[in-house]
Amino acid sequence: MTIPFLDLKAINLEHAAALESAFHRVLHSGWYVLGKEVEAFEQEFARYCQVDHTVGVANGLDAIFLILKAYGIGPGDEVIVPSNTYVATWLAATHCGAVPVPVEPDARTYNIDPAKIEAAITANTKAIIAVHLYGQPADMDAINAIAQKHGLKVIEDAAQAHGALYKGRRVGSLGDAAAFSFYPGKNLGALGDAGAVTTNDAVLADNLRVYRNYGSRIKYHNEVAGFNSRLDELQAALLRVKLPDLDSSNSRRGEIARMYNDKLKDVPGIVLPHVPEWCDPVWHLYVICTPGRGALQAALGDESIGTMIHYPIPPHLQPAYVELGYKTGDFPIAEQVHQQIISLPMGPTMSEADVEQVVKAVVNSLK
């Protein structure tokens, strides 16, 4: 039996009738950009994330970029970023004209290590981007304490962590602002690209609404050189359908993760995810680490089991960042992570039999 890495079709078909109804509601409204659906979703997602403001934008990269831009971060500035993350985190700083300054992860959680941040701070540092990688919150109290000491902004990259909890508080409410992606494969996924910013900063939220709409709050009156980065009405309507079920969907992911943990805990040759006691992840990905990754991925592929690598090349070794002058060995923890991790199938529509099949294949490949 084929087990896809993530069965998006099955996930969305569970909401088919409501999604189709939302589509028809938007179609017949005659209003397709920055209307009532966006306004309603922004209010609903703000309540969900326990913040005062949500600003819908076009995608997750734009969400980070526009936060930096609205805070006035640009050429000559530096932004602390994880060395272990998807390249979008770095790109947001680059597109502002700032320099991304990488900091190594905690080798157990793969999230940025707060103990290593201060050594990377200079007089040019303006912000820290904390990524909640794979759906597990970074250690935000420690990061916020460092930021407060040095007068820095803290931005959450929450693209993979919709609904995750840190010491009982929602991701998206833990820094000065947070960036979300609603790319279809996310825990809360649209049916196309979409994103949002959450914040308690009313001035920032107001500025973001201007920046996302050509720098305009009044039609044809442009206050700043803005951008076209708007969450459209259709995606907002579809997200409104799926948001009420996000917690139950995340709960199912947690059940699958616990099954994996229980059935793989004694298997030699792999390292299972480490979850600190203070966080409640949402298991966007279930990532294991093994020096035999290539053989394992090939064996699972032979059994028609989908896997992915998040991510095969760390940002500092990407051709896009050759001008920064980094070389192999500069960030050894991130490099080892990128060489040895593999993501097993994870999604709310998986059955226990699916998990059993994956586990059996993993065990057989490592004998």
C-alpha cells in the first residue's frame, strides 16, 4: 500500500462541502480583494493566537519581510537567524537589505540555541528571528530576555507551528510579531499561497496594512513605497473553514507522533525527536536523525512510503549566499543536521495501520 508523505487531497476532501460553500460565497459576493472574508479571518486568527491583531499577506516569506520592513530594518543592519532553517527566513532579511547572521541550533531540538545568540550580536544587530522548526516552539523566554537586554526586536517564524504552545501560550503571541505561512502543506493550509502576521503592536499592524497594499490606505494615495502582498478573499474564506478544526487536526498529529515514538524508541541507529517539557509541538513534521539516511530513504521508497528531507542544504551553503563567504565546516551542527535528518510521513488522515507500515519498513531497513 502506498503511503504518501502528506495526503493533501484527503485532508481537504474532509472539508469539501464547506470549502465549496465558501468558494461560492466569495464568487457571488463580487468582492475579491481585501473584503469581508479577509477581515473576518484576521479577527478569528487573532483570537486563536491570543493576540490583538492579524494582518493577512500573500505568503509566509512576505510576512517576515514586511515585519522587518515595517520596523525600519534595512541596509547596514543585521538580523540574527538560525543556521538550521528553511532559506525563506534568511531571504526575508536579505530582501530588506539587511545581513542575515546565523546562529547554530540546539543539537537536540534543532531550534536556535539561545546560549549562542549573544556572541553573534553586534552594534548593527536589530532583530532576532526565532523559527519554531518542524512545529516545535523555540525557547522564547530565553530569546526574549536576550533581546530585551540588547534592545532588539523578536520575530517568530511560525510558518510550521500553527497552534503550538510554549509554556501554555500560543505561538504567534510570544515576540514582537510573528509570521505565518498558509502554504497548502502547513497544519493550517490554504489551497494556494497565503500568509499572515500576528502582533500586539497596533502601530506595526497599521503600518503592515499600508505596506501590503502598495503603501496605501486610501485608494490612489500612496504614503510609502509599498508592495502588493494581500491575502485574497478566496484563500481567507477557505482558511476560515479549516481554522475551527485546527486543534483537533493537531491533536491527531500528536497521536501519530506518540505512536512513532513508542514503536521506534528502541530501534538502534536513529535519534527520535526531543521535546522539552515546556512545549507542546504540533508535529508539522516528524523528523528523525540517522547517519544512514540515504539507505533508509531508498528502502522506504522501495516500499512506496513517501519521505522528505527538511532540508538537504543549509542556507549558508546555498549558491544564493555565496557572497557571505561561508564554507563547509563553518556551522557544523546545522551541517550535520542537514546531512542526517529525514522526515517520515505525517498528517492527520494517517491511520494506525499506516504508522505500523512505516515503522516496519524503518525497522527492516536498519537491521
